Amino acid sequence: MENNLTPKNIVDELDKYIISQDDAKKSVAISLRNRYRRKLIKNEELRKEITPKNILLVGATGTGKTEIARRLAEIVKAPFIKIEATKYTEIGYVGRNVESIIKDLTNNAYLKILNETLIENKKEALPIIIKKIAKIYKNQTEKLKDILLEDIIENIKDGKFDNKKIVVEPKKNRGKRNVLLSKLLLNMRENNDTGEIREVLDDAEEMALQGSNKRKMKISEAIDVLSEELAKEILEKKNIEKIVIDKVQEEGIVFIDEIDKIIEKGGNYTGEVSRQGVQRDILSIIEGCVVETKYGNVSTEHILFIAAGSFTDSSPSDIMPELQGRFPVTVKLKNLKKEDYIKILTKVKYNILVQYKEMLLSDDVELEFTESGIVKIAEITDELNNNIENLGVRRLHSVIEEILKNVMYEAPYKEKTKIIVDRKFILEIFKEEFEVEDLNKYII
């Protein structure tokens, strides 16, 4: 994290994408900055004692809980994973083991580092890769024997040969990696009874053992494949395993959604027997444990955990006391109102209206949302949320989909078209006053 990424700067960045919820944004910004502050402490023993202040976000659906966590991770380019608590069960019950959360997080970290390496080396590596592909294409295409290599290179650079196909054989994986892949495939096969899956896994295992990577592909795809191969080679020289583990341990963020679904009102566990077990297992990784991954052992002690739930049928106090204690910061998110929806449609960077404008522009349809139209969209969203189930900003998406449904179906038109979405346009689709029986079609 850069030194100038202060809590205020973090909130400023979050403000570009998330309307309202100031308390939640401040809390996550402080937690993020504290991780950076911890890194600067020279006393190693003291530094180990400082653990992240995990956060519990309490709020209705569509109030921005997930978006806050996701955007936070993007700001600092941290490994991030969102999981639903209900998808995990304690060991011995059907479901995913909670340790897979950390394994998935390390995979996310690796892909993020790989992508960063690709970007960093693209300028220097691309000309070398294009030249290599040009030589392969020239050698494999009889009619190009007399054409200059430089001309082929220029055509590839200009994208004229993107769809031309060549046979590429990337460097074979190390023997150790082939053995690991074989073990992985064997394990997957033993846990899948579907014949089709077994067949695919058998083929993949055979390829891994033979070490054959020959593939026929488009030149555009070959550039990506060879670029990724080069990036992997660079990372191997830099000891990628250690880089991944360090990034996960020091910067990783885990967002646990629907945590309220694994508790019961009053803390009584009379329902599904595995719920309390899931809490115990989640507690173990939040308290700090070591999880074995393919990159090495990962300590979870300093990973930042952000949990969220609506708690409509329960309370945060119903969470197991030990687990409650691991989320010292609790923030309640407010329900969104008409004024918030207007801001979401006008103030948020790349907001949903901008998205629809750009999509339909590709079909020569120009959309213009007037002020009266935007206000009416916000009013309808607020009314539907108040009269049916409150879906927050998700309801806003369904309302706009309904408004633009016919336009999106008819486009492209015979000629370039401009459509003005104002109050009158919207009222032709929605009645001025909603009757109860009419609301059923908007139940999601």
C-alpha cells in the first residue's frame, strides 16, 4: 500500500462507487490503513501481536456490503475472495471445508501476481513473442515461404492475422508439476461419479503424464498463451511460492457473506446440526491457523476478515461469543432511500445508466435520461422496495431493465435512433400508482 493511501483517500475512492454508508467506509478504511501501519513497526515481536480488526457489516440486501469489500480490495490490489457462509459445513457434513477458503484465496493471489507480471513485461516481451509466432506461422504455412518475415510481423501487430491458426507447443511443465496435477486429477475423479466428468479427467491426466501440450489455436490466442508462459517463467525465478504466501498473509481479504444464515435466533441450534460447526470452523481460521496450500503453508493470523449479513431473523449477538469477539468492529448500514438512488444514478462512476448508454450505443441507439426520468426511476424503486421485499440497489437494476426491455429487444433499428427516457416515457410502462395485485410481477 502506498504511503499516501490514507483513510480519507481510501474513503474518497470508495465514494466514487458507493453512495452513503459513511460509517462502513470509514471503518474499512481504518482497518486497511492499520495493516500498513503494522508493517512499518520494526519490533518483530510487537508486530506479530497486532492482528487485524475484523469487521461485521449489518444491513439489508442491496445496501452495499459486498461492494464496499470488493472495491476496498481493488484499491490496494489485494487478494480478495467472497464466500457465502451457507456453502461451507463442518468436517464430516456434506459441503466444502472452510480451509478451502484460504486455498481459493492463494489461487486468487497467484492469478493477480501473474496478471501484474504480464502487464509489467508486456512492452518488452510482446515484440519477442510476435516474432516467434511469425516464424512459426511462416514455417507452417506453405504459401508464406517467399514472404518476408518482417511483413508477417507487421500483419500480426496490426491484428490482421488474429484469426489465422498455428500449432503451438508451449514448454512442457516440470515433472514435479505433472505429478502434482496427476494427483489432483486422481483426487477429483474419486470424488465425481459422473461418467462425462470421469472421461474428461482421464484425458487430462493422460495429457499431463505424456507432457504433450501441442495445440492448434488462433494467433491472437497464441500471443496470450506465450505471454502467460513467459510471465510464469519470470515468477518461478523470483520464488513465486513465497511471494504468493506473503501477499496472502499480509494483504489478503476474505469477505464472508450471509453469516447470519449459519446462526439461529437466541443462539439456539435446533435446526441444521452443522451450523454451529461451521461457526467453529470459521472461528479457527479467523483466530489464526496454518492451512496447507499448493504454494506452501499459509498462516491466517493477519488476514483481514469482513463478514456481512442482513440479520432479519436474528441478531449479531446470536453469533457464537468466541466468533463475535473476532469481529470487534460492527457497522450498521442504513436502508437506501429515493435520494440515494438518484445519487447512485448520477454520482457513481460508471453507474448503471452509463453502462446501458454505452451498450445501446453499439447498436446506434442514443439514450438520454432526463432529470425527471431519473427522479421517477428512483421513486419507483423506493416504492417497490417499501411495498414488497426491500432489495436495495438490486431493485434499481430490475426497474431499469423493465423500462428498457422493449428498446433492448428492438435494437438495432433501421437507422440511428435517439430515445429520451423521461417521466412520460416511464409512465407509459409503469402506472402512476401501483396496485397491490400489480406488484407481484416485480417480486424477484
